[in-house]
Amino acid sequence: MAKLIKPLVFVTALIPFAFLVLRILRNDLGPDPAEELAIETGEWTLRFLILTLTLSPLRRISNNIEFVRIRRMLGLYTFFYATLHFTVWLTFLLGFRWSDVLVEIIERPYITVGFSAYLILLALALTSPKLMVRKLGKNWKRLHRLVYVASILGVVHLLWILRLDIGPAVFYGTLVFLLLGYRLFYYIKARKRLFS
């Protein structure tokens, strides 16, 4: 059964992408397809990011190593959906105007925040192979703690985009807050044990 978990997760994580492709082919993206694609890919990025963040707490609570074994894969899927989100923005909303990319990133705060989160996810994806884990040593853990920063930036980015209908951003923000709270609680508990 354990051998089937990774392939099952791999295929399941592609389902949202398959549905998006199907909606594109059926021309079923509403009156503003570009905006719908941007929101959908952005939300799926956040969903996978939050799911990835839940795996360590689940492993500690359940004492089941399988949660950690799929963490890297889900982290890479987070980057995959983030790249789709970035590509949608670059293609449909910016029209491949490369000269405007830097201007947009600097002048629009919500894009600055979103792009900062994307750069963090890029760094984490590039350093996810086992070879990079060995090369970076202790610095690998320090770098990968930035995933929490990326999750906060992602929520702020979504909140800025949605403006009026902030329900989804509040929901994701609450989940991130709870996960950060758990991480802080675990850290304080470990420190107390260390110095007691």
C-alpha cells in the first residue's frame, strides 16, 4: 500500500490542472477567462502550499512517516501551480510585454507581494533535490523555513486581488495562521525541553 501512495498523490495533484484544461477547451471560464484562470491557478497554489505545510504537523501527531515522504512532491506541485499562475499573468494579463514586467512588479504592490512569494517558491523548488539538501546542510532547513513567509505573502496577494469577496483569502489566512501557531508552539516546547 505504501508504494501506491506516491503515484496516487502524483495523479491526484494533477486533477485540478486537468479540470482547468477541460474548462479552457469547453470555453467555460465565464465572461473574463483571463481573470478566472488567474484566480483559479492562484488559489490552487495556496491550497497546495497549505496542504504541504500540514504534512509535518500530521506526521508529528500521527507518527506516520508517509506524510513526510510526499511533502517534497506536493511542494513541487505548489511551485507548478504558482508557475501556471505566473504564466497566466504574463500571457493573458500582460500580453508578453516583457518591458512592462519590472514596471508592474515595482508599481503594483499586490504584484510585488505575489512575485516575492513566487521567487521564494522558485528557490525552494531549485533546492528540493537530495543533492542540494546535502550541499546546503543546515542552511537547507533555514532556507526552507521561508515557505511560511511565502504562505503569508500568498494570502496577502490573494486578499489584495479579491478586494471585496475576501472570504477565500480569510479562510486560507486562518489556516496559515493556525499552522504558524502550531509551528511556534512546537518550537517553544522544543526549546523548553532543551533548556530544562
